[in-house]
Amino acid sequence: ARFGHGIQIGRGALVKHAETCAIGDGVYVGEHAVVQGRVDGHCVLGAHVWIGAQVFLDARDLEIEEFVGIGPGAKVLGSEHTGRPIDIPIVQTDLEIRPVRIRAWADIGVNAVILPGVTIGRGAIVGAGAVVTRDVPDFAVVAGVPAAFIRWREGAGTDAR
């Protein structure tokens, strides 16, 4: 839908259904990263987003605001199979698409996984290898499996919480 200026795309990177994506200025997409859109999807990559090598973005209903970093190997998932009815293979059940939002200035660590329906707050940090199952507040630091609150970023006053 929109392709900004100064975009860098690494070798082997793939954007499926690019017509549903708006990509801002100065975006970097690393080698072998995949942005998996959907014909009826919605994907926004804000200005100066940095996407590391081998990142997988399920871009069915995804918005990543400006100056977000996503470390190599991270996964952002926006859909899952319902698993119903039980008498058919899970992979053949309907997909439930749930929006994922990553707010400005957030940083997602290497090999972290963001699950469907999650919002990562402004300036939040997600530690390497974390599995994020619920929303992360602005300026929070989370890590672990499942991701848990570790601390507030230094300088985040009570108004940031």
C-alpha cells in the first residue's frame, strides 16, 4: 500500500501480500526475514523500524510504530488455530486472528516470541527468548517464559506507569 524512502531489505527477505502493508521511511529488514501478510490483512511498519535477520512477522493485523527494534530470530504471531471441532486435525480448524501492536521505541530481544492479541507498550523492553502472553506496559522490562515484569526502565517516572 505504501513503501517509504530509504528502506533496506536484506537478501532472502520476503514480504507476502505487500499490497496490505504500509512501510515507513528508513525501515531495515534483515536477511531471510519474513513478513507474512494476508490478502485481507493489515500491516503497518512505522518509520525507522529495525527488523533483524530471520524474524517472522505474522502480519495479518499488525502495527509496529516508529523506532522499534526487533532482534534476530524473533517471532510475532497474530493468529492461532481454534482447535475446534475436536474431531478434525488442528491445522484444519479455523484461524483466529488477533491484533498485535508494538508501540514506538519498544525493543524486542533476540528470539523473543510475541503471541496473538498482545500489545507491547511504548519504550518497553522484551528480553531475549521471552514468550510474551499478555500486554506489556509502557517503559516496562519483561523477560522469561512466560514473560514476567522485571522492572521499570530507568527514568520512567510514575506518569509512565
